[in-house]
Amino acid sequence: LLHGLEYGVLGILLYRAIHQTTRTLGSISLAIICAVGFGISDEIHQWFVPNRQIDIWDLLADTMGASIFIVSWVFLTKKISLYQRMKSEEPLQD
């Protein structure tokens, strides 16, 4: 659960950074790929740390956390943006 939360936050930060600089539709995929790549490097690093080991379930939790958080973030920010745009376009009622 903690892995999913940590990599979810990492995924959102990666998405925001990538989207701000590239403004492409592939920002979501690239952010997920970067988060998974970081998760893989973390698991490889743990191989060299005493009393630690590589765990595929940790990597799966990292991937799922990043993916779910990024997609949720994009969905929510688009909905909020649309709502604000619609609200600002409403005519004033007497």
C-alpha cells in the first residue's frame, strides 16, 4: 500500500513536469514509464543492500500506484477545468 502511495505521488509529479514541458498526449504514458523505470532501478538497488531483496510485488504496487494516481489526476484536473470554464460562461441571472 505504501509503495502504491509513494509511486502515485511520484507519478503525479512526473506527469506534471512532463506535461508542462511537452504538452503532448503521450505525457501520461511517459510519466508511467518513468515511474516504472525508477521502480525497477529501486528494486535492483535493493539487490545490493544487505537484508533486502528484489520483490516483484513491490514493483507491481509501484506500477499500479503510479498508473492509478496519474490517470485519476488527469481525470480530476480535466473535470475541474471544464467545470470552471462552464461556470465562467454562465450568463448572469436577474
